[in-house]
Amino acid sequence: MVTAEAVGACANVDSPASIASAIGRLLGAPEYERDRLRQHCRAVALGRYSWEIQQEGLVSLYRSLARP
């Protein structure tokens, strides 16, 4: 999701060095890039992953699971 949506930096979660490097890349980016990323992340979250967008699929899944 991070790569597909361009919303951050990927890291190997089993490697503290990899996590630190990803965080460092994000924090070390120029302010205008961090601002652009912040705005992009918000737009992606509100446009694709908000409850209003996701609720229909989730409710439909629960309904299908509740059927006998």
C-alpha cells in the first residue's frame, strides 16, 4: 500500500536499521516534500480509506458471513 499509494517509505519491520533509515529519509526530506507528502496522504486517506468509502464493502462482508 505504501508503494502503490505513494504514502511513505517502506522498511523491513524486522530490521531496526531499516526502520530507522526509512524514518530518517522521511524526516530528512525538504520541508516542501514533507508538506506535499502530508497533503497527499490525507487526500488518499479521505478519498479511499475513510469509513464513508469503506463501509459498504465491510457491511456487505459481514452480511455474507452472517448468512446461514
